[in-house]
Amino acid sequence: MSTKKTLVLGASPNSIRFSYKAVKSLQRHNVPVVPVGIKNGEIGGIEIIKGKPHIDDIHTVTLYVGPARQKDYYSWIISLRPARIIFNPGTENDEFMEMAKKEGIEVMEDCTLIMLNAGRY
């Protein structure tokens, strides 16, 4: 599991947010994690990155940004060439899913937290 470097899009320094919990859970499962969000802060000692920087070797992008805000990230996410994108509950987006599939990216409608806890990440 630890080779699946994961970008958490929508990362928040607010500990009640699911994106925060996902970063912490990925850390507990020894998955390299890159939190990307719009607010300054850190999660588990990792600074939240703002903007759309190039990041190497991203295996998985897990979304915590609703469909209306995803459009701004389409080309950036695809440019990272992830192996898969996880659409967590509330982030499902047919347009982006089809776009990703055409680029050869695996698309999953699932919950990162449940996947990790069930050992199927």
C-alpha cells in the first residue's frame, strides 16, 4: 500500500473535515500523502499545498471537492498522470469521470477512509 502516493484534493486544517481525516488515515497506513487545499495550515506535520504545482509520482488523487469546483482542476489532475481518482461521497462527477477514463485513469466511486480501514486501498 505504501507505494500509492496519494494527493488529497480539498485538504483542510479543520479536524472535523473528512479530508483532514483522510490525510491522517493515509499517514497511519504509511501511504505517502500530499494535502492540497485552499487554506493555509498543516495536517499531521505536513503543510497544505495551495495552487496547482507539478507533483511527481502521484498514484492516486482522492477528491474532497464538490463537482462544481472540480472543473478548475481537471487539466491539472490529468497532467499529474495518476493511476486512479477516487470520487468520495458527494464528489461524484460524470463529466470528469469520463474525461479521466479516456486518459486511461481508473475511476472509483468510493470512500478513502472505508477503503483504508477495510484493507482495500
